[in-house]
Amino acid sequence: MTMSNTGGRRRPPTIHDVAREAGVSRGTVSRVLNGGHYVSPAAQEAVNSAIRRTGYVVNRHARSLITGRSDSVGFLLTEPQERFFEDPNFNVLLRGCTQALAAHDIPLLMMLAGTEDERRRLIRYITAGHVDGVLLVSNHSGDPVAEELRAAGVPLVACGKPIGLGSKVSYVAADDRDGARDMVRHLLSLGRRRIGVVTGPLDTPGGVERLAGYREVLAEAGVEGDERLVASGDYSRASGEAGAELLLSRAPDMDAVFVASDLMAQGVLLALERAGRRVPDDIAVGGFDDSPAAVSARPELTTIRQPWDRISAEMVRVLLAQIGGEDPAAVILPTELVRRDST
């Protein structure tokens, strides 16, 4: 820390102090701070060492005035606030994105927009330039957020393929359809034939793709489809419980159920226990996500693992590339069947 000339009071180190300590020009330090373009490796190392020795911290406000960037990214969840606290997937994704951005010294601003007023207010905030880009965590068909941000030129990466926007918006997704196929094949391999499903919301890509995978495998196995074995959910525990009750009332001979999220599967287990059905003896249960809800369930859930660490890292990578001027991109990552005690 540098001493000032007024009463020995300490003042924060400046870019001039870093340049003097590193033995380079102020312009070289500035180029290092703005990405290291046209700087030799030796000069870059000298500047970085000087930053560590002096304790220099970038004045983000001053830099944003020069670069026109905020040096921050938004994490936008277009769901009711209670969903953020109930669904463990959002917390896992938030933590992963925060860590990935920290490696670039970029803070992440969490934004919750569960109502129309909140969405309008946040779209105004984002398009005013307060963040350099957005990680969109939940996307429903007919939700205008992704399209409005794209039309405004805001760099954007969605978690899951946005319905109806095709290649216009970058996205990173697990292979939902293939994961569902793996789970239903696993249930069939156990000799189960009356396999129900509690879907995710059918206005989301995950809800649509997981239901499609379920139906495809049953058709391939020659198992006749039965709409009495299909119940809709919204990824909440309560909707899983209600879905299981509906399935039991319509198809009491059901011997397995594929549930499109682990949190919903916890609700399914509650309903089955209340109905006196043993898991997995009477009814096998398979989930999706491999979230903390899977291992806290009793019995622990057989499920489909989404690679959350890779999803968050890829979302950040694609967004930073887009902020840097690259075109939209799509990344689809493989899932994995994890066998536990519920099947």
C-alpha cells in the first residue's frame, strides 16, 4: 500500500504505482488489465507480479467509462422466488457459474423475475448496459425475455434450448431426451412394463424432451402407450406428489414411474408411501438431475446425472466468447444413469 503526502495516511495504489513497480509504461499496464493484447509474456508476468505486490485493485467504474462495459454478468431466473429456494438445481448452477466467472474476476449478479412486472423492470435494467451479458436459467415457451434481450443485442446464454428460437440464442443443455431414454430402458430391464411418468412443465425444453425420450423407448420396446400413465408436473415436490396420486388412481397396476426431476420424485415417494406401495418392490422410481434431493430421498434415488459443473462452465465460456464478439453457439452435454436403491 502506498503512503500519501498528507499526514502519512495510506492511499490505494494506482496504475502508476503498478507501472513503476513493474518497470513498464502505464499503457502496458492498461493493456494487461484489458485482456493482455499486444503485450509480451514477460511484460504481462511483470505487471501481474506488481499487482500482487502493490495490492492494486481495478477501479471498475473508471474502466467501464473507458471500455463501455460493466465487467459484470447477470444470472436471470424467470421463476417465482420460492422456486429458487426449493429447487436445489438452481443453487448448484448459481455456485458453478459464480466460480467460473471468478476465474475471470467478473462478479455475477443474481436477478429473480417471477412476475411480469419484475421481468419488464429487469429487461430495462439489463438493456441499459448494467451487465455485459446474461445467463438465462429458466426459459418457458411464450416467455418474451430471451427474444427481447436477443433483439436488444444483449449477449445471452440459456440453460436448455429455448423453445421457438432455434439457433438465434446460445444455449448449453444436458441431453434430456437421451437421459430419459436411458432411464426408461433401465426400468424395462428390471422387467417393469406398466411404467408411468411425471413430466416436467411442457412449455420448457426439459419437459418436452424428457417426455419424448420416455415415449420413444416404450415404442421401441413394443409397449403400447397409455395416456393414463402420463401426469404433468412443474418440477416442484408438491406436483410430484399430486402426479403420483393421479397415476395411482388411473393406473393402479403401475409398477414403475419415471419422474422428470429428483425434487418431484421426493413427492412421488411420499405419495407411494402413503398409499402403502413399497419402493422398489411394488413400484420402482427413477428421477432426473442427480441433485442433492436424490441422495436425501428415502430410499435414495436412481436418477440421471446432469453434469452441472460442465454446464455452468460451458455457459460462462460461451457467454464470454459472445461478449467478445463471437456468434451464438450451442453445446449439448451427455448425461449418466446413476443406480441407487429406488429401482
